[in-house]
Amino acid sequence: MNESISTGFLRKLDSSDVLLVVALLVLAWTLATAVRWALRHAAEKARPGLRLSILRVIPIARLSIGVGALVVIVPILVEPSFQNVVALLASVSLALAFVLKDYASSLAAGLVTVLENTYQPGDWIEMDGVYGEVKFIGVRAVHLVTAYDNEVIIPHYQIWSKKISNATSGSHSLLCVADFYLQPDHDGTAVRQRLEEIGETNPGRKPETKVSVVAQEKPWGTHYKLKAYVKESREQFDFITDLTLRGKEALRAMNVRFANVPYAEAGGKV
């Protein structure tokens, strides 16, 4: 005699129904595993240009198998009446609303980002601790490319709780800073003038922009910051490197000694 069970809008299930559902789940899992193995094997054997394209098919194939299994299993579990269908749709909608709340928040934040022009493609921004160039603004997330050529995808909802630093705000130029750490016994005025000359004569500097040098005394020496605007934001790292190397060469010619203090002794700060 078959035992039967029933819960809410679920059908009365006997042992044969339960076994059928279990068998379908096992079959779907086995098929998904086999498809993943076959596609990975095919990707390794394919020519390099097709490898990534084949690998991209794996999650789509597994998702299709899962959806197919769900379509077959649901009629076994649920009595296909109007009330049950409505109850099932309501339950699924509630679950999706809970799961996708961050997605909905990202959509709203993306709309605010576009309307307020918080950042735009080509801007260099720092968001959630990541600094990079905005390559693409999607409906859900912003795509940044860092100085290490890594693409970082950050959901738009971060704007509700995270600070965003925009270094360019639609401009091609941005302010660059080169740091110098010197021992305190030196002619500060001469060092400042020489560093300003280094910045003003740099070919990468944006014309007619101000070059400034800021000095701050530390327990271990003097910290100088050479600030100058680069012509093109994408050249900022080469520009800072050039300022640093030319600045060091000029300071050595002045017989200025550089500070040499362990990071820990500086309190982890410079």
C-alpha cells in the first residue's frame, strides 16, 4: 500500500511520485555533470580561438538542464488548478523579490548614476577601494579597468553606502602627485624650487596648469609632494614615474640625502 503525503498546494504524493522526482533530480545532475565534462574536454581540444567560446556555453547548458528538470518536476508536485498556480506564482515572486532586492537596488542606483552624471566612461574613479578607468556603465554595475589591466565589476548599489572619488569628472586631465622623502637637514626653499622646475618642464604636463610643491615635516624627515596635471589621464602612471625619476636625479645632484626609515617606525604612515 502506497503512503501518500500532501502539503498546501502540493499534490498528494505516493512513494512512486517521490521516487520519480528523485530519479529526475539524479538524471539532471548526471546530465549536467556529463555536459560540463564534455564541453571542457572539447574546449581543451579546440583551437585557442574557440576555447573561451566553448567554455562560456557550460553555465548556459547547465542552467538549461536545471530549468528543464524544474519544468518536468513541478507538475508532479503541484496540482494544476487555478488556486495552486496562483499560490505557486505568489510564493516564487516573494522568493525572487527577496533574492533580487540587491539587483533592484542596483538598477535604481544605476538610474541615479546616469541622471546625476556621477561618473561617465573615461573617468578615473575610486569606488569600494578600487581605482580605475570607467569602461562601461551597465544597468546593474559599473566596469572599471585598473592600472594592472584587471576589469573590476562593481554593483551600482554601492553608491548608497560607499564614497566615490572621481579624479577627472569628464576631463581628460587629472592631478598627479609624486612623493619624495628627504632627511630634514637640507635647504627646503631650493628643493621646492627645483621640484617645481621638474614639474613645469615635464612634456606630459597639461599646458597652462599650475605646478605646486607641498612639504610636511615628519619625525623621520621631510615629505614633499610634487603636484602637476597630466595632459591625458591614461598617461598618469607614466607621468608620475617620470616626475619621480627626474626628481630623484635632480635632488641627488643637489647632494640632498633621502630619508631611510623603516615603515614600522613611521607608524605605518608617510
